[in-house]
Amino acid sequence: MEWIYILLPAILGIVAIYFRFLDPLGAITAVFFGVIILRATDGMFYLSMLLLFLIIGSLFTRYRYSYKMKIGIAESEKGRSAAPVIANGLIPVFIAVLGSPYVFIGALSAALSDTLATEIGVLENNTYHLKHGKVTPGTRGGISVLGEIAILLGIFLISVLTIITASIFSVEIEG
């Protein structure tokens, strides 16, 4: 059964390239993370949650993609590269290896909230920076009401998906 630890993440990586969620280097990085997750943990819960994060983040990235291209902040049409995969995945993978589902869910929630705040918040023209006041949408550190609502959406989505995924894979997460 050892081959499944490599085969399953590889298949998911190919699917991610096909749907342009990840570019080839981003997919290789994600496959590497998937292999680590499957080898170090007791099951599919952590991998499934990372996969759901990828799907949700990618769908929100594509939302109003032409507008994001127009203002110069869109992701590559080929999908996310290795850098955002590492930025969003390294801490959750490390925590999963340590076997802490609570901290893993917190890290994943923070990553998804950040992604959604960026991808949705940029659609609002009233963007402010604590230091510079009103700024153009897409400015690093900019805050918008829509982006803050997207943060809450990210937290909610991870919470609901955690309950569903944990029940599917019989993972006990109590608090």
C-alpha cells in the first residue's frame, strides 16, 4: 500500500494542473506536501482539508478574473506557482506532521481567510491602509469591508468543512 502515498498526491497534482489551479512547479510542491502528509499522518483528513483549501482558494481566485487581470493583480493563468503553495501549505503540513488537528485547522483557516480577503477584498474600491489612508485596490496591507467579510467566510468554510471531513474520516476533533 506504500505506492498510494505517492500515486494519490501525483494524480491530484495532475488534476490541479489540468484545472489550472497550480502550475507544474506548484503542483510538484503540492505533491511533495501530499506525500509528507500521507506518510506522517493516520489518514486522509489532513490531505482532504488541504485539497479543499486548494479548490476553494482557486475558485475565488478565478472569480472576476478579467477584472483582476485589468488592474494587474491576477494570478498566472497557468495557476498558482510554488511560492504561494509553500506560503500557504508549509505551516499546515508541519503542524499535521506534529499531529495537532486544532492548530492545523487554525493555520488552514488563517491561510484561506488571507486568500479570500485578497481575492474578494480587491473587488471593493474603498480600500484603506493603516499607514497611508485610502489606497488603490490590491495594495499590500490594504483593508476593505468586503475583504473583512471574506475573512469571516474563510473561517466559516473551514469550520464547516472540518466538521464534514472529520466525520467522513472518523477523526475526533473535540473542543
